[in-house]
Amino acid sequence: MLRKLRIALALVAFAVLTFFFLDFSRLLPESVQVIAKIQFVPALISLSLGIVLLLLLLTLVFGRIYCSVICPLGIYQDVISRLANLFRKKKLRYKFRKARTILRWSVLTLVIITYLSGLGLVLDLLDPYSMYGRMAVHLFKPVYMAANNGLELLFTAFNNYTFYKVDIHFWGWASFGLALVSLLVVSVLAWRFGRTWCNTICPVGTVLGFLSKLSVFKLSIDHETCNQCGLCSFNCKATCIDSKKGSIDYSRCVACFNCMESCNKKGVKYLPFWKVKKTGTDKTQVKTVSGKIQAKTKTKTKTKKRIETDTDTKIEVKTINKTKTDASKREFLSVLMMSSLLMPKALAAGFRQQISSLRPLKRTVPMMPPGAGDRARFNSLCTSCHLCVSKCPGDVLQPSLLEYGVEGIMQPQMLFDKGFCNYDCTLCTEVCPSGALKTLTKEEKHRTQTGRVVFVLENCIVYRNETHCGACSEHCPTQALRMVPYKGHLTIPEPHPDICIGCGGCEFICPVRPYKAVFVEGHEIQQVAKAFEDEEKQDIVLDDFGF
Amino acid sequence: MNRRNFLKIFALTGVGLAVKPAKSLAALVPEENKTEQAVDLVAVMGGEPDQMFRRAIAEFGGMNQFVKSGQKVCIKPNIGWDRVPERAGNTNPLLISEIIRQCFAAGASEVTVFDHTCDDWVKCYQNSGIEAAAKEAGAKVLPGHQESYYRQVELPKGKVLKDAKIHQAILDSDVWFNVPILKNHGGSGLTISMKNYMGIVWDRRAFHMKGLQQCIADVCTLDKKPALNIVDAYRVLQTNGPQGRSESDVVLSKALFVSPEIVSVDTAATSFFNQIRSMPMDVVKHLGFGEEHGLGTTDLTKLNIKRIRL
């Protein structure tokens, strides 16, 4: 019964969240974004204390429900293991495995250290929700969009216009590759070993696993009815039941209730700890629940402090040696890799510069999405789940590479090659689950300056060819580029950066290539744009045709 | 009647016939009494968008003159911007739905509506009110945001624009109507019927590269001409066009201009706009280029114009 409930809830949450990531035609109501907002890491980062406390409490009462019902990556693994069994002649029998405690805590330590020292990248890469988000955006969504285009072809052939064609999203090889690697690693592990990822690498799994050891309700094996048949262990995808000893490793149990349902003797029970008869678990551990939490949290903050001061480096060095990972080496390697990828591009750009008479001016400061505030804040809060990337109706938000530096790899930036930021749209600021983008009202958005317009006269069509253009001004919602009289009846853009909000309409539409006559320069700290002055309203009474 | 009275009446009518009525007075004379000459342009003022259109199309002898039973009709409004009707960024939805209804009444088998928008097309279609109005009137609303909806067409008469990709809804229709809104435009002075052609084209950046005003005239040389150009001037964006920044850019002017002659109807609309804000003909350069292409005259005195006030 509990298992069926778990499966039903998990499938609903999983399906809704996945579809929210794919849903380009906005079929789902925006209220379903709540599933993204109750994810552990985004909630923690955005200091949504209510949600964090709720999730912690949920774990302390019922165990790792988050992992089995809310976390999309966890449910994805369950789906994969289930599928795997369809391809097998015999259902896979899980075996009890030893806990990888050192590995788990090392990864968690690494995540915390790097995060506190300003490199959120490791957390961004390992947060299960964000990992799944990137998989959904870069791997599943293109498939969904291609399927839509197939249906469009079919329906339009019969004169039915229910479907419309879409540009299949592809945000570059880096984000695609990262999503693919995540997908492969997690899928292979899930296919063969169940929830191994959650119990070895996942930092959320480690934290919640620790708490679930102290949870009120627990699964336990009744030694009086147990005949040690091993069925519970065979069905334990967390591989945490040692049926011979009759013990369960609660730090790894994801509360899937498979063991409970598989037991023919009804010997696996889900009970509050005070009703648990003496089992293979450590009794003292169960008894001192509240006291222990306090003690543990205390020690946790202590270690944090130690790390922060950086004087007592012993612990740090030790953990790093143990996990055999070296943050600076990684950083170096990733920089090397990225720069070698970007080098040919830069060279090509240099070449173009030589042959073109255009002034080679381009944006030097990357543009953060609206509501990002200042760069340091944004870089530390964003987990690169790419929900905003998926939702942006103008295809403006795209994953970055090294534009923000190593700490911002994969975080979204505004680019105007496919579209521009809609003046009235505030969607990205609404869906962001980690608070990296502050929710903006339409009025606030109208005054949020993500960047400032730069006009390069020497590249402008009107200046070079002396013909009418005005494409930039046409697209400017505030007339920060205003057409003013030039030679004869020609008009030429005149920039007013104070009232520019950085939507990029001008940059998108400017027909000059490869260096445009107009682009938006980003801000390290987003500014408030000056309000434009309304035209004086004249009372015009027309009583003649004028011809 | 005695002889004296007869002579009096005779003399007075003679005087009446001898004095040629001034041109402006002619407009006030009931139209039915005029000699049967084909109408070139109908200008209506003072009504609601749908009401003005009903009156205008009646002057042309009804929609049956343009749409025959079983024909596929395409209507091309301006839906370029994510704006509500009050902001006058797009053609009035009431006008569009009235045209659609008249097309069906005339026996059209299918009516399609589309535009290649500048803002996100989904938002433009929704917030302009045109998608809802058109669907309610029974039309099919087609997207125009993908290159694959457009087909390459040669423009042998074009001066600088020799070919363009044109939306298939226009190419596959039997009849099409060009339904722009009259607006100020930073680049081309005004955007009216000729400029509205840019919404049937895929690559608009090419227009700006090659010379906007000439390209506008060139694309209008497309063989398939609209049956009518229906210029919505119910609300006019007088400044900061073609998007407008706020409602203070908008003038409620309640007018409509209809003609099969594209250059002439745009000339009329320009003269109308000129009353709101100075807009000399040579600023709207594509009108002159259009005339050079033989797309109609800018000399409105050569036309049989009906001016109607409601």
C-alpha cells in the first residue's frame, strides 16, 4: 500500500516537473513550478527556510521521502531500473553492499568547501534537481520538439493547424555533452545497481541520509517472523538491507517500501522508532534523536568555520587527499579544455576583423538575466538547472561557457542571436527556484537595466550606405535608440543609454554582419533604468480627411 | 402651372446647372446620383472599425466583387508587436473579424490569417486580440515564425530586391487582403499598406541591408496583388512607432481607407496622418518608388474617391 502510494505520488511529481521543462507551448499552468521550488538545493541556496525546514522535517519524520517522491533524478533512476527489468529474463536481484561512507562524505565535503570558497560549480554539477533539469532541457526537450514537428507535418498535411513548427533547441555542445554524460552515468548505475548514485555521489542523498538515520518512522525487520529468505534484500534498490543480519542501513534507505511489499511474512514494518522491537540496528542511536541532531549540527558549523578561516588546513588537505580530487587541477583542466575549444573561434574572429572594414566592437561583460542583481550573488545562487533557459520565450537565455569565469560555467546568460527579451515578460524571474533571479513585476522589469546600448556609428547602414533603416529603433520598447534627422530626409539612431533596459531587440535585428552597429554591453551589477518621458498628450480633433 | 411660373423654374434650374459644384460639395451630394464610374478609393470617418468597413465595402459593390464562392482567402493584418489594441501597434481585431465574416458570407471556402511578427509570435497573436477574433469568426490562424512556411519567389521588376521568400498562405490563396494599421515608423516614416508587405516576407534584414525604402517598393511588385488594401486608422500611433511606448503615443482618429490601388491608398493615409503630425510625402520615400514601379499614382486628383462620414 505505502509502496503504491509512493509510486503514484512520485510519478505525478516526476511527470509534471518533466513536462514543465519540456512544455514550450505553455500548456501547463505556471503554478506547477512549485515542484521546482520545493527541490532541496534550490530551496537551501535561496534560503527559503520554510521549504528547507519542511523537507528536513519530512526526512526526520518519515525518512528520505524527498529522494523517493520529490527528487526528479531519483525517480528517473527508478524508472530506469524498472525499464531494465523489462529487458531481463529474470528480474534483477539487488545484493547488500557495503556503505561507501568515506566517498559520500568526501564528495559532500568537497561540495561544501568549494561552495564556501566561491566555486559553486561543483554543487551545480551534482545537485540532483539541476542535473535532471539539464538532462530534460538538453536531451529530452529536443526529442519532444522534434516529435511536435513530426505531428505538425502530419496534421498540416490534412489542413489542421493544431500544431506549429518550432526550432529544435540546441544550446551548444558543452551543455549537451554535460547533460549526456550525466544521463549516461546515472542511467548505467541505475540500470545495474539501483540507487547507487544517490548513495555514493549525491550530496543531497548524503545529508538526508544522515538525517534519516534519526527519523521517527523507519522500516524494520521483525526478527520473530523473519525467516531470512532474502526477498527484501533482493528488492532493495538502495542495496542497504543485510537480510542475514536483519539490519537496514538507514542512511541509504530511500523509503521506497519495496522491501515491505516483497516480504511474504509481512516481516518488514514501517513503525515509529519506539515501537521497533530490538533489531540489528544500534539502539542507542534511535533513542537520542533530538539530542543528537543538535550535537551534529553544532559540529557541522564548527567544521564550516574551520574551513572558512583557512588557517587550520589539516582537515581540508586530508579530505582532498582521500578523494584524490584537486579543485585547482580541475579548474585548470576545465579552463584548458574550454580555451582550446574557443581558440579557433577567436582566431577566426581575428581574421574576419582584418578583411572587414567594420569596427570590431562586441560585448565584453556578459549579460545576466533580469533580476540577477549583482554578479557575485547571481553566480553563487544559480544552480544551472536551466529551467529559465527552457522557459525563455525569446530563446534569449542560453548556458554560458567561460563568460562568467569558471564559477559560472553553464549558468544562463542573455544572448541575442535567436531573439530578444520581451518587454513585458517576467517568466524567468518567476520560475527560478533558487532565488538567483529575483521575481520581478512587470513594472520592475520595465526599469531593470540588464545592460546598456552601445551604438557604433561607423557600422550603421544609414551612415555607410545612406539609406533608411531604423530596424533597431523599431525594436526598442523605450526608444533608447531614437531615430533623429540626418542627411536630407534620412534618420539615424541616437542612443539614450539611460532609458535602455538591455532587452537586445536592437542587437538582434541590426542587419550588419559580423560586427553589428548596435549591441548591448552587460553590467557587473544590474542598474535601474531611468524612466522615459511620455509624449505630451495632445487633444487632436480630426474632422477632415486631409486630401 | 401658368406660363410665368414655368419660366421662373426654367430659369432657376438653368442657373443651377450652369454653376459647377465645388469638389468638396460633390462629396455631400448623394453618391447614387453621380454618373456610374468605378470607385478607386473609399475613405470613411467617424465610425467603429467594423461599421466603417461595412460601409466601405458596400461602396465597392459588396464583398462578392472580390471573393467568389469556394475561394481560399488570406488576410494579412499587421500583428507585429506584443501590444493590446489600445496601444495601436497592430491592426484592429474588430476590423479583421468583420472582413472574415464578409468573406465567408461571400462564399469563401477558407480564410487564413497570419503575420511574420517582430515580437514573439505567440504573444503578438494573443495580446493583439487578433487570434481570438479571427478564430471566432471562423478563420484559420497560421504561424509565420519558421522559414519553412515561406517559398522563394522571383521579383523580376524589383530594382534591388530580385527575389524574396513569401509566406505560402499568400501564395496558395485565391484572393488576399492587405490590412495594415497606419503608424509612425522610425525607419520608413510611416508604415501603411506597402510596408505591411514586409510581414509576408521571411528575410527582412535583407531589406535593411539593401535599402529599406526601395525594397519595400520592390516587394510590392509581386505578381499576386491584394484584392484590396484596407488601411485601419481607427487608432493611429503618431509617435515612437512602430511599437509605441505608451498610450500617449496614440490618437483616436476613427478612419478607414480602402482601395485596390496600393500607392494611392497609402498616399491618402499619409495625407491623413499629416494632419496629426507633419509627414511630407517625400519622407515616406517608398511611395514615390512605388509610383515609379507603376504600382499606382500619388496624385489623388486623378482618382474617383468616395469620402464618407458616419
